[in-house]
Amino acid sequence: HPSLLVLSLRRRVGLERVTRAREIMAPKKEIVPGSCDDENNQYFQKLQWFKYGDGGHMSLKLNPKVTLGAGAIIWGFVLWSANDPEGSNERISMWKTWVTEEWTWFYIASQNIWIALLIYLLCSKYRNIRLGKDDEKPEYSYLSWFAMLFSCGVATGLFYYSVAEPMWHYRGWGGARWMDNMNDNDKAIHAIMVTWFHWGVHGWIPYTVVGALMGIMSYRRDMPLTMRFCLYPLIGEQVYGWMGDVIDILSMVVTLFGVCTSLGLGVFQINKGMQRLDQGMYRGYATIDEDDRAGVMFDSDTQITIIWVITCLATISVVSGINNGIRRLGEFTFVLGMFLMLSVFFMGDSMYILNALTETFGYLIWWMPKIAWDTDSMELLGDASEGLGGAPDGLGGGKGWMDAWTIFYWGWWISWAPFVGTFMAKISRGRTLGEFILGTLLIPSLYSFIWLGIFGSEGIRMDRRAESEGLDCGAWDGNPNSIFSNTTNAVRLWCLGTEDILFDQLASYGNQGFGDFLSVLTMICLVLYFVTSSDSGSLVIDIIGANGIQDPPTLQRIFWALSEGATASVLLNFGGNDALRALQTVAIVGGLPYTFVLFLMCQALYYVCQEEMKDIDIDRKSYASFIFQFDHTNNNDYAGGAVRILEAMFMPFLPFGRICAKLWGVDFKGQWTVIGAVPFFTIIFFVSLTGVERQMKMLGGALYILYITLIAVARYSGRDKIGVKRGDLITDWVLSLLVYFLVLPQLECEIAAADAKGEFNEVSVVEAEAVEVDENGIALKRIDSAI
């Protein structure tokens, strides 16, 4: 009966409302004693704290060194950029150029090494390790989980570059690459492929590494959800000291700069969209009279207003928490963005788009080995006229392409790793490592491919249609008829600025009212993605500054949310565009030190996975003294330790000789001292001749590499003979390269301590296992290959 049906529906709706209200008003999940949610567990208690209040909204709980250190760096940079925007931008641009010229190989190789590790973990037994206890279940559904992952991982970038980047690579803005012998059809597919490469798996790798390691350390081992504990498998209790503080400070600074940069850069596009709507801009013409406009200007005042509106929305979302704020915004924005993407797919040539997606995917697989390892080694030599060995034929890419594109992206993705990785770990509790890698590495990449493929292929098609009608950017004289077709909806998109190109493509699908509707929809997505990025970043910064408390006090959340808006506003108001570009470059340059940190995290992740599957002993022996402490004397004698460090720094051959004599014996007295002294003094001799011949210092550098390799081999052998199971030859070599003057006294101290306890083995474990018996039963000892 109709009345019964209505009654049933009312009851159902009422029941859903009650259920939703109960979800919102439900008390917080019960805290398990000793877990990472319990502030009284042993790991929290060892950290430094500043606490104020009774735990209410106006209370404070933070690490004073980390919070003050991060704040000093952030606001110091803000004041510098605001007072001297041109000088700061010039100086930091020099840093960026230096990063590209000196560290391109490192950026490119690192991404590929990390992805190899993640693929290995995904395809091995380690994929079953859970980011939580063995019986723990995921807190969020797959849809909510992926929506939040995607919202904080890429957000506005996909809107900003969706049409612009494929067009740049196709037409040559920024210097098209690898296209000298391609026809226009090949160039089009190649342009989409390069865009995919920049937004694919290589971009998500840093997030996945950080998130996977933090998830295991926090939700499986009950350590606080902060960056310092990612290095616990490598440095142990030292995470409570200055090294842990440095890691957390760097993470907070890089995160805030990254979020503020996106906020500052993206607000230009939102401001441009508002101005276009106010002017009634359609196909190059302003259709609304000046007297009827609201007067929206494209200037810093409008942009600061937009920033503070977004900041207020982000503050509300942050205060609401993940379930009521970030989660709901992420879900809504993701669905809205998908609606826009599918609309473009159906409004455009759908079959053409499907063909382009399929072809580009195969093209990417074919090109991946080349483009993933390409460093532009020859292009970075510059033009042949510079005399550095540039291409005589003048072909190939420009010198600035790598700096403007791949290195820019890699530094940008890496600089966001502490923010996105931490947030991913927080919302992925209870999932397996395999699920996490797939969900944060492969699936988002595929979605980005679809998004960029739809917008990019449609943009290229439209631009080619306009070109075939004779529209030419070179004829642009302010008259829209030179780039907008009078007979069709075609437009020369590549003639437009980045802030306009997406809006004009959307406007071409219908009349002005329909174009305005799509523009408003796009702007809503942009604002909401900004909000989700901002509130996620604020929450993560607060968590790190609060020693990993997963529900920091409200006052702190508000402070960091407002700090983001204030930082971007101050830079816009006083520094202008130069300050924002400087901030963007800082985020890129900040990616370099974090690349080293991510290498350490990859090593820690591999060790942790082995420990969880019982492949190695979690309590295996390590060095009794930490390498960066200064009392390598076995009796807390700091003065004596300082003497030993000075001896190792200026006369390394003395401790080297004593160590090697103990490890490998001697044929004559002073044998190993002489072997250590000859290359050391030769290095000094070569360097001293630099004034005569500039290249002599390079010979000294080459000999130094060989010398520290010998020290690293001694450390490797010594670690084996005293039974230290933590470490490897690569770590030994890197430490010897950087701090040989600490490696030598530490090793000598450890050998002496082991010998006093009777734990020093004259024959190493490797040597003991490497025993063969010949046909007469006589034991033949092989030489350890490492030695």
C-alpha cells in the first residue's frame, strides 16, 4: 500500500539519520595500553615534551625543540623572502640549478632503486605483513580510503597540468624532448606518455616508502607516528636525540613549504577562474559590461582573500578530524572530480580517447627503460658554442628541460613524502603491505593516467583542429579571432596561459552558460582539493610536532592550519610572485636531503620486513657505541674520545694500522701503518700541488676513494669478527666516505671491548664457513672475498 511504503521510507531515512548521528557523536575508540595511541607507552615517555593545560581544547602537547626549530626555519625564510624577494629568488634558483647539474643522476637512479624494492616486497611473502596487529581490520572502506589517498596525493596538480603539460610536450613549451625525427602523430602520443611518466609510479614511490614503514613501526610495533621512528631499525635509541629532532624538523619544514607552495600557485588559477566568470569571458571575449561586474581583479589582494577562505575551510576540516572532515571532503571531491573527468570523456571523441589511452599505455611500457633512466647527460653540457662538449649538430633537447620537468617533479614529489606518507599510514591501519603498495603506488598511477589521458588527448585534438583551420599563435595581436575559430568550437590551446587553458577547453564543449557551469564545477573541485591538501598537511605537521600523538590538541591544529595560510599570504603580500617561486624552488631543493633520508628508510623497510617474517633476528647484535657519539673509549672518557677522533682525522694511518694488525695479523712490525700512511700522505701531496696544476686535487680525490674503501673493508671484516650482525658493506663504505675519523675510533673501541670479553674471533664467520677439504682430506681455507 502507498501509505505503508511512505511510512517504511520515513522510518528508513530516520534510522539512517540516527545511525549517522551516532557515528559522529560516538566516543573515541578505546585506547589499547602500550599501543601507538597510548601516550603513556615507553616510546612516548622517552621523548621530550612541553605540556600545558588539562587536556582540553586550549591545551598544548608538543616537542619544544622540534616545534621551535621548525618554526624558526619557516618564519626566518618568510622574512628573508618578504624583505628581499629578488635576492632570495636569485639565490635559491642558483641552488636549484646546482641540484640539477650535480645531482640529476642521484635523483633519477634513486627513484628506480626504490621502485625495485617495492615491487620485490609486493611479489614476495612480505606482502602479507599487516600495517597493524595480525587480527586488525581496516578502518575505512576501499572507496573512502582511495578517495583520501588521492585527494592528498595529487589534488590540484591534475587540474593545473591536465591539459597544459601534454600541450607543452607536444608543441615544445619548455623544450620538447626526443622528438627530432617524429611526425605529429608520434609527437602527440609521446607528449601524453611523458606526462604519464611524471605522474605515474615514480611520483608515488616516496609516499609509499614512508607510509609503509611508518604503518609497520607505529601500528605493528606501537611506536609514535612520527618520522624519527622510521629510522629506529637503523639507529635505535638515537631517535630520541638530535638526529631524531633533525629528521622531524626537516619533515615539518618540507611539508609546510610544499603545502604553501601548492596553495600559493593554485590560487592564481582560482583567481583567474573567478575573474573570467566576473567578466563573462567566453572564447576570448568579455561578455559582461564593466558596470555590471563585481570587480574581481587578478591581483595579490584577491589572492590573499582566496587563501584565507581556503584556510578557514581547512581549519574547520582539521578541527573536525579525519572521520568528519577530511574523509567526507575527500570522498565528495573525488566523486566530483570523477564526474568532471567522465563528462569530458563523453563530450569529446570517446573512441579516440580510448584509442589514445591504449596506445599511450603500450608506448609508456616500451619507453620506460629509457625515460626512467634518462639523465640528459649530453644535453646538460649545453650548446656546442659553450665549449663543454655540447651537440655539434644542435639537435636533441635543451639544457633546461631536465631542470624544468623531471627533476622539478622528482624533487616536488619527494618533498611531499613526509606529509603524504604520514597521512597514508594514518588512514591505512589494518591493511596488508601488499594492499598498501597496490593502493598507493599502482592504482593511483592508473587513475592519473586515465585523467591526464582524457584531458590531454582531447586538448591535443582540439589544438590540431584549430591549427588545420589556419589559426596561428604567431598572429596573436589581442584579437581572439586569431586563436578562436569563428566556424567551429576549436581553439589554439597552446597559445593560452596555464591559468586559462583548462577553462577554455571546457568552454569549447557548449554555449557560454554551459561553459560557465563547467568552470564553476572545476573551481569547486580546485578549492576542495586545496582544502583536503591543506587540512591533511596541517594535521600531519601537528602530529610530527606533537611527538606522534594522533589526536593533537585543537589549539595546535588551528595554529598549523593558520600558519600555512599566513605563510602564503605574507609571501604574496610582501614578496609577490618572486617569493612564491622562491618557495617552490625551496621545496624542490628540500627534496635533495630527503632523498638521502628516503634511502635510509628503504633500507629500514627491508630490514623490518625481514624481522617481521623471522628471516633475521630483531635482537641481533649491534655496535655497543653509536658512531656519532664522541666517547669511543669504553669508559665514557669524552676527553680521551676527542683525542682519538683528532688522531683519526689527522693521522688515520695510526688507528688503521692497529686495527688491521688485530684483524689480519702482520708480517713485520708497522706493516699496516705503512700501508695506511703511504696513500694518506700522497693525497696531501696531490692536493698541495693544486696551485701548480688544478687537476692534481682530482687525483687526490680519486686516491681518497680508494683509501676509504680500504677503511670500509676493515670495518666490514671487524664487524664480522666481533659478531655484529647489523649493517652491510655499502653502509660501511658510505660512513667511511663521510666520517672516516669516527669510523676508525669506533671500530678500534669495539674490537678492544670484544677482545676483553673473549668475543673476538681470530677467524671470521665467513672464513670459518669458507673451508674446503681437498682429495687428501687437507683443509683449504679460502680468502674472504670482501677482504
